[in-house]
Amino acid sequence: MKKTALWWLAAGMLSAACLPWFVNEDAQGPLSFLSGLGTEPGASLLIRVAVFSDAALWPIGLCLFALAAVCFSGLSGRRFAVALTSVSAVSLAVLVAYGLTADLPAGLSWGAFGLASSMLFLLTSGISSLRSANGDAFVVGLIGAVIVLVGLFVFFPIAHVMSEAFELPDGSYGVSRFFSLFFAKEVWHLSCLSGGGSCGPAVNSLFLAVCTGLATTMLGLAFALIATRSGFRAKRLLRMLTVLPIITPPFVIGLALILLFGRAGVVTDFAHEWFGFDKTRWVYGFTGVFVAQLLSFTPIAFLVLIGVVEGVSPSMEEASQTMRASRWQTFRHVSLPLMRPGLANAFLLGFIESLADFGNPLVLGGDFGVLSTEIYFAIVGAVSDSARAAVLGIVLLTMTLGAFLLQRWWLGSGSYATVTGKGDSGRHCHMSRGLKLTCYAVALPWAAFTAVVYSMIFFGSIVALWGYDNSFTLAHYTRAFGFDFSDGLSLNGAAWDSYFTTLKIAALAAPLTALVGLATAYLLVRRQFAGKQIFEFGTLLSFAIPGTVVGISYILAFNVPPIELTGTGAILIIAFMFRNMPVGVRGGVAAMSQLDKSLDEASVTLGANSFTTVRRVIAPLLGPAILAALVYSFVRAITSVSAVIFLVSARHNMATSFIVGRVENGEFGIAIAYSAVLIITMLVCIGLLQLIVGQRALYRADRKRKNQLSPQTATT
Amino acid sequence: MSSQSGRVQMQGVQKRYGEVQAVKDLNLTIEAGELVTLLGPSGCGKTTTLRMLAGLEDVSAGKITIGGQDVTLQAATYRNVAMVFQSYALFPHMTVMENVAYGLTVSNLPKRTVQAKAEAGLETVGLAGYGSRYPSELSGGQQQRVAVARAVVLEPEVLLFDEPLSNLDAKLRRHVREEIRQIQQDLGITALYVTHDQEEAMAVSDKIVVMCDGEIAQMGSPLELYTRPSSAFIADFIGDANLLPCRVAGVEGDSVDVEIGAVRVRSRSNQALGKTATLAVHPHNLELVDLGNLNVIPGTVRMAAYLGDHMEYAVECEAGELFVADHRMTHQHQRGDRVGVRVEAENTSVLPS
């Protein structure tokens, strides 16, 4: 333990001596910081204190000395642990206080981060040796690292939004302005009910979210019932639906709907020519956004509800039938009540997704303003009003968090989970005739509609000018992705730049996301520690924070010292990491719950420490889960728009924000062509994943032991 | 393969989970080279005790020493113990050889030593030549032996078994438990063994510790527990004994005369007795005879089952229902027969009621 402490102390010393304390704008290139160390802006902590007499840094230097004194003191055992814990806790507090209160000339840089990490890990190794047998330096360090990262990149930015919202024009803080903005009539007014124009964005968002939540749950249930309890032949095709939301760039559905129902849309034209309907803009507004969200989120509800419907133990249905209940009675009185929590979960998921949705309202909203788009316009509009954006963000956050809390509370109380993990033989009974026909009548037309919408993406990308010049052309593709061999290979398409940036950033974000997500999953599944529930809640919270709120919170938090990140690629990577972390956590939790805990214990009793256990036992067995987490975080980073749109810069333009630009200019053709290319890119990625994981699964199947993978299916 | 087996002492060990006290003030000594079994119904704290010795659970209070060294605050990684798990917990992504060598490899021993020791380990359990297979390619019994080999190659001071046979079928169980006992005795390793199966416990143990509700109910050799149970719980749990309420008629040293109705039995007891007591009789110490005999308890056969080498009866009588295992197959009785139950006084004992 003392060895670990010395190691971290050395790392801290090194950071303090050799790494620049502040971000140095002059330094360009990877090793240029070395030459900058001698100048004031590029100096390290040590040099700033010694040469440039920066008084604000004195306390931190003293803390470092104190830590060294503890590490080299003759103390041992518990007294050393107590000393190390208390001194490093104080040091960390001093450093944080410095970052928050001191008047910093620039953002902190590697020196500060290195020193902070070393203090953090000195603290965690101190804490681990305070505790008895199961205090493990690796595990406590991991917990500390996840807490600090989540705190820094989820809670700290949200705190900034709060403080922006509570700040008064004169610089002091108070609630008066916040309340007047929070409950402002323009946010909440209900004039649409009385027939006078549109309602406030909060009302619109809420109404839309309730409608979307209900409708996606119904549709999802119909699909799930068909997929699991009918003799329907094309079940595999239905299951493909579940992949759609993952690979669909955010505007595509909105654009496809415009191509169908817009003023120049195919259906509009048809109705006009044959039935004499007027060409109107009806698709812009509530209806259009609602339909687009249904198309986008029904597959998510479907995915959740497949698990729920399958989770109802067949033996209960069989028991009901042996007691002479008909299929309909069985469904009505046994299966449906058992599914109720799952249905509530699906509803809340749809509700949250709808509230957080940015792409569809942006394209189709028209006058129908919702919170997520209003936040965007408050920032990028004619007058940038970050206080208004902050307050709207808080309104939105309140709603999503409310739904999230409700979901947690609902699932936490009275679990009806009927999957026991024991082999439950028996089969789900088929639906009654009436129910089956209803499901078919609802789901199949919808599936056909989805197919039409997605085929629009293909046609939209090769038609010259939709509705006016319907000739086929590849011009959109060549404009976006043109290349030229005349003088070697030159990529002269307009989209290449953002395409490669997107791939690069997504590729950098994916492993980090997977790492943080799986590490968190490991702690949640395998470790018991005080405050674990709060820890779990905090890590899953970022799921409930809408992307637009993340966007403005990052702008507000990371545009000024102590941490300046805006305009860099790093801010995009970090945003992706913490937006997509819940995906990795859930995947990891699901995979890890299937590994018998005695495998870890066997490894530990055989003399391996927990790091070795993770490296040699858990990680190899999680192979497919790791790969899946990698690919999904990669793909989600590509399709993400709501947070990204605030964070892109000229140097780091992303595909989705490029598409937003084209949409705003009315260049639908190129936007759709780009989306099609993204879809293909992601399909290739997922296909590769399936190939690799599929083969791995086969390769594992013949050496899988019956005890190791029990058929525990997570219900939700 | 040798082992510097150690003496284990658990002193005043407790384990609390919030309000629940899983283990209450446990004092237990395992002499070097001895195999001690923790036996008890599920939830009695036996597995918790084992896991505390392994270092997989924190100790709420008390002290654990292995070979004289205090390990109470030591993590599992650093304790010189090895464990055989109920599910075997073989690493499915490693070969048998890699599994057996795992503990040696992570201790950074030289490669050649690792190889040699792992091979010797596989030889000990009779699986030499199986090294390159994966666990899934072995039968349940073979997997179990790999788990044992993986534990013994570390030459631990203490070997722990957590219900090692519960995943095997009944026939194999007997065979594997003999092997386990053989290996443990050959290597002279101190061992703690957890099971809920009393037959298994009696077959493998030097000493059995019966636990109930987080406490030790009785400990002793299998013989002592079977013939001298200290409580009705032990008599029932170890010997499936019938517990008959009786009157104490006279005490002479440790021999006691008791009366069940009109029937008088000379039994023994080493505990202070009141006027009434409980007579513990093993099922095979009862036999069914004609009602006309002297000194028999009258009753009616409620259930009769033919089990090949013996008959099992449930006999309804005034004192309650008696469970009888009758090995004399010549006289078989039917359901509904009026019979007399004769008590073979030899192996009975009287317990305070």
C-alpha cells in the first residue's frame, strides 16, 4: 500500500514540476510544452511558484510537501492510513477551492489535472487501507475516479446552468428572476386551448411527450405481442425494426416525412391531383413532429416490451389456462397485469425520449415550439440569451428528471419480475383471435409505413430537386462526397471534412465510453460499498439529461477557467462519453450479471488481486459485451446531434451539425444523401460487430459450462 | 506435493448484516491436518463462516488466526487459503492446465515451476493428460477434481470446501467425497468443509460442527453426534431421530429409566433431567412386532414403503407419529395394521424436554 502511495506521489511531483499548469495558447504541437515551460503562460506549478512567484499556488505547493512528508514519515499501518487520508483529502479540497475561487488567467492544463489525479488516488489508497479486509486499493481508486469524472462532467455543468439561471443582472444571485422566467407566461401559456395561436413550449413539450409516450407504448406492445406470441412468419424482419433507431441520423425521418407530406411531397401531390385537396403545410407542427417521433421511438418501446412480454413466466399462463380461462381472459387477467410495470417503463422511456428529442422538432416543428428547440434558438438566435436558455433547460430537466425518478421509483417498488433464472419450461400461449387481429391491424400498416419512410431516404438522395425536378441524379453524392483522381486522390466533396472528423471523434470516444461504462458496471454488479445506490443513480442520471441541456451546460461550464474546453475536440469526446455512458453501464451490467460471482471469488482466493481478476478473468469473459459497448457508443456518437450542435467548432465540425446547416438552407438533397452515407457507415459497423460477436459466441458455445451462463434475462 | 498445514482458530467471530446477525459469537478451532465440517440447515451461517475464513466476507467482530498468524484484517488475496466452490468456478476461457496453474501464475512463480506444479496437481487428482482440454469438455466429476487440483497446487495452509458435491448426481457424490477425503488425508491439509447433507458430513469428517441460527449447536466426532446428541435439534438433524415425550422414572449415574405410556426403556443421558424428558430413537432402533408382545408401544401403520433392503413405516401412536426403518424383511406390515413398536434401548438417548 505504501508502494502505491509513493508511486502516486511521484506522479504528482512530476506533474507539478514538468507539466504546464495553465493552457498555453502559444504552444502548438505535441512536445512544444517543453519549450514553453520557461515562459510564464506555459510554466509548471513549481516554476510558477519559484520563478514567477504566483502566490495563489502556494497552498497547493504546501499540500504537496505535506503529502511527501506523510509518505516518507515512519508511520505505518492504521496511523499511516489515517494521516494519508486526511492530508490528501485536505489537499484535494485546497486544489478544488483554488480552481473555483482563484482568479485564473487561463484554463488549467495537464499539470493541474495530473496533480489532482495523484491527490485523488492518494486519497483513495488511504481510504482503502483504512478499511478492513475487503478494502481494495484498485476498487476504491476506481470508485473515486468514476465519482470525480461524473461529478466533473455531469453535475458540475448542471450546477453551472443552475447558477446561470439564478444569477441576477447585477451579478448577485437570487430567485426573483428565476421564478419570473421559470413560470413565465410565454413558457407555459395555454392560448392554443382557447384557439388563439400556439401554446408555450413547456406545454407543447409536455403534451407531445405524453402523446408520444402513450402511442409508442401501444404500438410497441402490438409489435412485441406479434413477435413473441403469434405464428407470424416474418418475425426476424420485425426484429430488424429494433436496429433502426440506433442507425438513424436524427433528421432523416423528419426529412423523409417532408418528402412525403410536405408542400411538394409525393402524397400531397397525389391528393391534390386526384382528390383536389389543397396543398398545405399541415405536416409542420404538432402532427408532423408527433408522427416523426412515433417512427423514431416505437422501435425503442418495441425493444423494451419484447423483454417485458417474454418476462411473463409461461407457467403462469399455463396455470391460468388449466383453470379454464380462455386465451383472452388469461391475457386480460394474468399477463397484462404482470406486464404493467414494464408498460409504465416503456411509457416513461418514450416520454423522456420525446422531451429530449431535438432533430424532429427542429425540422418539422414550424410554429410548434418545444423546449429543446427553444433552448437552441435562445443560444443561436438573433440575441443570444444564455439565462433564458438556462431557465428553459431547467424546465426541461425538471420534466425529464421527474419522469426518470418516477421510473426508478416505480420499478423499485413491487417488482413483478417473473424471470426466475431457473429453467422455466412451457411456452407462451398465443393471443386470442380478436387481440391478434387488433395487433396485426395496428402494427402491420405501421411497419409498412416505416418501410416507405425509410425508402424515401434512398429516393430523396438521388432525386435532383424533389417535387420540381424529379430526374434521378448522383449530384448530391458528388457534391458531398466527390473525389478526383486527376491529381492523385483528392477529396473535393463538401462533406468529407466533417465526415472524417465525426469518425475520428466517435472512434476516440468509443473506447473511453466503453471503459467508463464497463468500469461502472463492474462496481455496480460486483462490489458492495457505502453509498452504492446514490452512485448508481448518479451514473444513470446522465441518461435523463436531455442533449440540449448537456450542450448549454457544457458551453456555460467549460467556456471559462478553471476548465476551458470549448472549441476543442476534447469537449465533444467528453460529451459523448457521458451522454452514452449509461448504454455501456447497462450492457456491462447485463453481461456481468450472467457471470457467476464465484469466478471472481475463485480468482481472489487463488491469490490474484482484483485488478488481476478483472484483467484475466472478467475482461476475457466479457469480450462480446465490450465489443458491443464499443460499437454502440461509436454509432451513437455519430448520430448524436442535440448536444453536439452547441459544441462544434470550425475545426471540429461534425456530420450532424453539417446536416443541420444544409437543412436550414433548404438543401434537403445533400442532407439526405449525407444521412444515407451515415446509415450505410453504421450498418457496416453493426454488421461487422454481429459477425465478430456471432463467431465468438459460436467459438465459446462449445466450451461454455452449464453453470457459468445461467439464462437470466434482464426484463427491462 | 506437501503442505505446511496450519491450525485455524476463530475466536468470538461475529457477522452482522445490518440488523441480522448471521453468525453469533463463534468459537472454533481446527487442528492442523484435521477436516472439520460445518453442518446445518440453510441459513444457519455455515457458508458465511467459511467465507469469513476465506476472507471473502468482512468479520464484524472477533479474531481469526491461521497457523498462529492473525488474518482478521487480511484480504482474501493475501490469505494462504484455497477454496473449492459449489459451482466449481472453473474459468471457462482457460484450459484445465491454465485453470490449475492460475494461482501459481498470478503469484509470479517462474514458468517452469508453474508447469511442474500444475502437472503434479493434475496427477494428484488423476487427471494427468487432461491439461489441454477446456472445462466444458469434462464431466461434472472431472470438473470437480480440477477445482480441487487448482486449490491444492497452491499448497495452502487451509483448504475450504463450499458444498462441493451439491452439483453432482447421487451416485457420483459418494465417489468424489471419498476422493476428496483421500487427497486431504494424503496431503495432510487442514480443511473446513461446508455441507447440509449429514451423511456426507459423517463420511468425510474428523469433526462435525452442527450450526443452527448462527450458533454452534454441538460439535464432536461423527460418532459422538450420532450416539450422544445434546439436543433434540441435533438428534433430529443428524440421526433423523424420533423424539418421544417421556416420564423420567429413575436416574442412576448416566443411565436413565424412562416411561412412554406403559412402556419402560433403560436409556442414558449426561444432562440434568426434570420429571419429563424427550427420548431420541433412531428409526432403525425401532421394530414392528405383534401387539401381543410385552413392553411395546401400540399403534396403527399409516404408511408402509418398500425400499429394497428395508421397510419404512409411519406408525400412528399415542405419543405421536413414529418413523420406523425395519430391516427385517420377513414381517411386512400393511397400511392400517395394528402393531406394537418395540424400542431397542441400546442406541437411544434421553434429552431434557
